[in-house]
Amino acid sequence: MKLAVIIVSYNTKPYLWKCLETLSKSNFPVKDLSIFVVDNASTDDTQDICQEFSKKDDRVKYVTQSSNIGASANFAEVLRRASGEYFMWLGDDDWMDASYVSHCVPLLRADPDVALASGAPIYYRQGLKAYAGRLFDLPEKSWAIRVAHYYAMVADNGMFYGIMRTAQLQQVITPNIMGGDWHLIANIVSMGKTRMSSAVSIHRELGGATTSYRQITKSLGLPAIQAIFPMTTIAFGAWGNIIFAGTAYKKRGIPARIMLAGVVFLLVIAKPTFYYVGRAKRLLKLGILFIGNGANNK
């Protein structure tokens, strides 16, 4: 029942110690937990922090790249090194509840049809809570309905930092494109159901490579135009991944993949519209309430 928690790191000295400390305090059985920091050639004190922390917890192992190979390649390298039954990624500026792992792993063990289990994502700016992430399950029996449901619901993609089955995850190629994390999880979703529990939380700092679409394109080495039209880029990426590139889809029939790719393309393209319509409805509701209150005061 071994779980490998892999921390991908690059120049995040202020947060790394806290990240390691929360993992170290996890109430998951000590012998079943391995912690690896994979450093993408940081130029700060990341190595010193890891070596110092490993003195108090010898489960922490430090691995560094000889040069910065980019975010996607670093993720792929992390996955290649993985062993054990379960796998989890963690950002070096993130932390989790002490019971996060011990709560999520049983959700996977109880049902072999569940491919991913995670807690509730909570987001912070410089340590202050900003908002709670979207929480949803994907319990459908149909792989295609699960994938369509996922693309319809995904926003902050908090389940990317859930716990997965290593053998399934190693079947998936991490695409170096805008929305690559969405497409990776969609491949996992095609293999099994997902569970997101509100009982435990993963806490994510908003910053670094995920500050904005512009920063994402820069960290991935992508054309800047993709930051201007991100949903269009993600929609085309999803379409191509489902039909051609996604390794988890290869065993599915071509007609089903083509049909699903078309549905997903439309779902992703429509996301900005739904977002602005939702905001407009909320503003309209506030306006009506304001006018109503004004009328009542006369």
C-alpha cells in the first residue's frame, strides 16, 4: 500500500519547509509513505532546505535536474521515477491536512473502479484564504459521460493533486500544452470514477507558474498567443487528445472518440460564456435587490 508523494519544486524557498512539515505530520502509516522533492534546477536554497529536513525525517529524498527542463518535462520525470501502488503530486508551495492521505487512500482501496480520490481544494494568496475550489464527483459508469462531465465542471482542477493509482497514471503521457493538466486528468477519468471529499482539504498557494495564463505559457515554453485565447487552445487540445494523442483513449472505438471530442470541444469553448452569463445574472440580481430596497425606503 505504498504511496509516493512527489513535490515538484523550483525556487519556492519561503513555502517548501511548510510543505514538507505538513507531509511529515501526516497520520498515514510511516512505513507506507515516501516523499520525494524533484528540483527543476532551482537557484535558491531548495537543496539546503531538503537536506536539512531529511535529518528529521529520512523519508524525504532530494532529486535535482542538472538543468531546468521545463515544468511538463519535470512532471514526466517525476512520474517515471514513481513506484508503489499510489501516487500523488504536490506543489512546493502547497500543504495538506494531516488526515488528507489517510482519508483519501481508503476511498481508492474500497472501490477498484475509483481511479482518483482527493479532498477539497482551498486557495490562498500570500497565506490568506482567497476562495474554495470546485468540488464534484464523477460516479458515472460510462467512460465517455465521465470525461464530458469532467470537462463541463473543471475550473481550478483541484483534483490534479489527488491520489491516483500509479499503474494507471504511468499509462498517460503528460502533454506540454495549455490545459495539459486538464487533459491528463481527463485520461485518468476515462479509466475510472473519481471521488472528491469535503472532509479533508489540500491548501494551494496562488502564485509561481500558475499566477496567470501568461505565466503558464511562459513556464511551459508555449506561444504567447495561447494566453490570449486560452479556452480555444484548451478546446483544440482536448479534441486532439481524445481522438489522437491520449493513450488512455486508444482502446476506445474511433466513432465514440470523435463524438466525445466534438462534445468536449463545445463544452470548453462555451466556458467563458457561461462564466460571464453567471456573473451577469448575479449583478442583475444585486441590481434588482438594490432597486427594490430603494423603492421600499420611499
